[in-house]
Amino acid sequence: MNSLLSFVLVLGILIFVHEFGHFLIAKLCGVRVLKFSLGFGNKVIGRRWGETEYLISAFPLGGYVKMYGEQPGEPIPESEKARSFSHKSVKQRFAIVFGGPLFNLLFAVVLFFVMFALAGLPEPVDTTNIGQVSPGSVAAKAGLKAGDRIVSIDDQKTLSWQQVSELIKNSGGDEVVLVVDRAGKRITIRAVPTMEKVKNIFGEVVGERYLLGITRSDEIRYKKVGVVESVKAAFIQTWNLIYLTIMGIVKIVERVVPASELGGPIRIAEIAGQQWEAGWMNLVYFMGLLSVNLGILNLLPIPVLDGGHLFFLTIEGLRGKPVSDRVMEISQKIGIALLAGLMLFVFYNDIFRIVRRWMGS
């Protein structure tokens, strides 16, 4: 139930923010907005305020803003051209289309600002506590366990994880003697580091070094900061996530990251539920991460996505005239086919992941 509630909450808010970006900039440019819908398909609930009908529609994975004069070839009376989307300048139409992804990125900044302003900036606590021991590793075979605190290595007192890492790295493959504190009891453990490949967050091999198969514990403290520092940190955090999202897409295209890692609505619901249970900060961070992903993915130059519309508007701006209706029609069909295929693929990944988890339990 938590997964469903958190999924509806997170996705509903992010879709609203995205469509509100289109809506607001369209209004600022003088375009008449006919419909503002959360969801696609048949109307579930609707109400008209002014010239706009606000809807909640049956299929929840998305939303739309329908603007007057948006459809190619739609007849527009001379007296109504000033309120028509298609009769606005290329720059204005570009701004309206770009508004959705932009608001998702700005919303991430707002979320991170709230998180930092209320809780403070997260800072890793530098300890020598072991967070994880890789199964089958040298450390596991030697008897090291998660939660052990490394007191010394080869009679050298260890005060930081960097020091632990360097001593193991510089062992040259010779046996090291570790003294660990386990629940207040000192234990001596001998292990021989092995040369292992070092990978980055995308799974790419970036080098080799001597390792035992242990990772540091993820202990964090929060430092209270002012408004200015919170704003700065929020922009930095958002920028870092934008970079990682773009690099993640590049790595998938390069087949460094397997496509099987892609998740769909079911996976999002699972993670949202987990973050809900972990606390409000985890849920806010996840929402910020998802908002960045939604903003960047919508900017991909795929027809039917905002990025596809921006691509054709850029061509129009360079050529001085729009592309033909025939080209637009074909590209829309291709875009719909690509998105439908992608949706089926991520649903398959989600279901396969669940079945594999059940079979393994």
C-alpha cells in the first residue's frame, strides 16, 4: 500500500509540475489553454475555470496541456490568431515547450533546498567501520564482518578510511594483519589482498589495485547551514544529478550499462515505497532525483517528447519555415512506436525482476 500511495503522490506531483511549466509559459505568451490534464485517455474528473478545463484522466502515466491552435492545419480565424499557439513566434513556442522540462529541473532545486534548509547539508563521517563485505571475497574468507571497526593494519593505527584503503593498496599483495573492534572485543585477522579491477559507478573498469573486498560504512551527519548555502547546495546537487543522468543515458547507448537495468512504473513504485518507509528526507531526495530524470528524458530529441518538438522548432528557426506536415506525421508515428516499445521493455524488466526475486526466495 505504501508503494501505491507514494507512487501516486510522487508521480502526480512531478506530472503536475511538468505540465504547469507548459501551462504557465503558454499563459505568459498569451496562448489560450483549452485543457490541463493529469493523465491521458478518458476524463475521470473535470471542471472548467475560465477558458481552461482542468482534468484528471484515466491513464495516470503522464499528462498534457492542450493549447488553442496547436494542431497543424487547424483553421484559425484572423481575430483569434493572437491567442493561437501556432501563430506565436518560434522563440515563444520554444519557451512554451521547454517550460515543462525546465520546471522539473527547477522543482528539483526547490526540493533539495527544502531538504538542506530543514535538515542541513549531509556530510560523510570518516570512520574505519566496515559497511559491507563482498560475498566470496578475501575479507569474507578471512572472517571480517560488516560493523567491524578497523583499529590498525600491520601495527599502524588507522584513523580514516583513506588510510585503510592506502595501506591495503600498498601491501603489494603481501599478507596484512588487521586488528578490528567487534562489539567491544579486539580480534586479529590475517588476510592477503588480491589484485582486483576497480570500477566506477557505471561499472566501467578504471584501473586495478590490491583489495580485500570491504567497503566503508555510509555514516552521515548533517551540518546546519543558512539560506544562501542551502540554495547553492541545491543547485550543485541538481547539476550533479543532471550530469549523472546524461552520462547514464550515454552509457546505456554505449552498452556499458545493460538495458536490463532500466526500470518502469513498477520499479518506481517499489523504490518510492521504500523511500517512504525510510523517512521524509529519503522520499524528498528520490522525488528530486526522479524530477531531474523526467526533465532530462523529456529533452531527448524523440518525436512526441518535448525534445522532439524543440528539435523541429530549432530546424524551423534555422530554415525560416516549419518542416512539412508529412515529415511531422511520419516522425510522430515513429516517436509513438519508440515510446510504446520502450514502455513494453521496461514493464518486461520490472516483471522479470519480480519473478526472479520470487524464484530466488
